[in-house]
Amino acid sequence: MNDIVYYEAVPSYKEFLERHLVPNQPAMFGPALTKDWNARKEWVIPNEQAMPRFKPNYAYLKSRFGNTRVQVAECNKRHFTDQERSEMTFAEFCQLWEANEGKKEKSGNYYLKDWHFVKAFPDEGAYEVPKVFKDDWLNEYWINHSEDDYRFSYMGGDGTFTPLHADVYRSYSWSSNICGIKKWTLFPPGQEDCFKDKLGNMVYDIRQVDPVQFPRFKDAKSIVIYQRDGESLFVPSGWFHQVENIGATISINHNWCNSTNILFTFNSLQSDYKEVKESIQDIRESVTSDEFMQECQKLLLMHSGWNWSLFLSILHHVATCYIKNCDYQPDVQWQMIKIENVLNDWQEDKDFVDFLKQDPSLYQKFNELQSVIKHGE
């Protein structure tokens, strides 16, 4: 398995929908997709080396963003399933990053991750979301209902990496390389047991896997692809992946979901709920049913970043304020059917039905959503 569709010319939304979003298959896009981005013109300068073709314009970046505080990971220091992180100014990070042009021997494997760049600089206009990625329920909701979002920038030196993982909420992601090269190792869904030991611990770094602890990892099928300057990768829902940087690298990344993968995200939420529920069974006899459910939902929010109330609010918002007939969304009726399918599955869960009864406002929101779907169809 080593073939991913490559688009030199930008495909139509309809083609991308039918070939990638609905069947949940990855795709790589050539530089044409991002050729007009300011980030590709201002954030980089030509590299005298043959590859990568560009390198960061450190002076420009420091002058524009130097005083901003950012979270930086040290890739050679593991912290549970992630890496140790510290806070510093962007200018301080750049000093570490620029050392020896980002080579890991001197840069210490420092990697600026999950920087909410658009949130920090809303008027910068560094890039514009391509039409094929524009149908985004996740950021539509978060931008309108909170101070958070899932729009990130990543910057790191040679040898920095992100350990094996699947994206938050089992969302889609897209990643556009501004400069540098990324080595992606992608694992199609359905192989999750290959990444676990008998206690449920996950493989951390696919380059250093203990065959005794993880005897099935050798059976996992993967796709390896190198993403170069200007190229963009679409990562579908539930595809585990590890990413390694070659040279000093900058990328723009969004997590997103919509009607085509809402069932993936719902199933992820339900799976996380079952894990949380099981983990606190020892307190069940000492609290009321309502208190137990409240504790489950609180832990679910802490563990997964959302819970039933939040997920319902997202569906309600997109159905009432976002879904429309346009050239970057599927047919309205088709989208409403996808939401209806999720609601039907959800109502099969007795815990959820009891949960709605506890909160009249959520029960009303659920009924409103059902009404909108009915009329939308």
C-alpha cells in the first residue's frame, strides 16, 4: 500500500467529495492549492541546498510574531503519550530553531506545536482555507461559541516529530507545508489492535517498537509518503499516523469534520464515554444516577475535549445556522440525513435518553434539532 492520489491541478469540490471525503481516503495536493498564500511568499526564503527548496525567513517571522508566547515540545523528552512542553516567546523559539539551520544536533529537537495562529493574529491573512477543505463544522462552531479553535501552525527543526496518533475526535485533518519536508507514515483504519499491548498501551514511536510488548505491530499495513514544500495532505478520519520533519519545517494544519465523517466522530465520542463510564464504576453505588451521569460527562469533557452536551450543541448549530446550498457542501438533504442517522443511533443508548430527561434545555435543543432535520429534508 503506497499509492495516494496526487493532484497537480486543484480538483473540483464534487470530485474531492466523491473520491476522498465520502470513502475516507487520503489525497496529496501539489503547490497550486496554496500558491497565493502570503505565508508561502513572506514566511520563507529560497534554500541554497537542493532540498528542501525553501527555508524559514527567520528575521521576518521574529519581527512579526516575536513577542507572542507559544507552547514548544521537546521531541527527545517523552511525557506519557506526548512530549514535554514548555512556554516561551516565539523569538526565543526562533533562536533555538535557527541554530545550525534547525539541525537536531544543536536545536535540541524543539518543535512549536498546536499554535492557534489565526486566533493570535486574526488580521494577518497568512492563508485562506481551500474550497475543498472549507466545509468545516468543527471550527464553525468553536469560532462562534468559544475562544478556542482547531486551526494550527507547526514549526520545527530537522528530526522533530509527532508520535503515532489519530486526530482529535477522529476528525479529518489537512496539512499544508510552507517549507521543509514531512515524512508521513499512515495506517488505514481497522488495525488499532496492532498498535496496542495486552494492557491497552499504544505504540509511541514507530521507529522504536518493542516486538515483545507489541507483537502484532509488524502486521500493520502502512503508507509512507514524503510531503514537500507547498504540498498539502488530506488525512481522513481514524487514520493513525506519525510525522517526521526533514529540514526546518513550517506547516498550516486544521482539524475538521462535517456530514461526511460525523458518524466517525460520534462513534469516537461514544467509545470514549464507555471508557469513562467503566473507569468510575467503583463510585456508582455511592452516588445517585444523576450524579453518576454528571461525573461521567465532566470526565468525558476532560478526557476527550467534548461531551454529549457539546456534541449536541455542535449539531444544533450547524443544522440551524450553517448548512446551506453552496458549492463547498453536499446537498442539504443529504447532510440532514447524516445528522438524523446519528440522532437515531444516539437514541438507542438508554443512558443518553436518561441524560436528556435530566436537563430540560438539552431536551428542548434535541427536539428542535429533530424538527429542523424534518423540515430540512
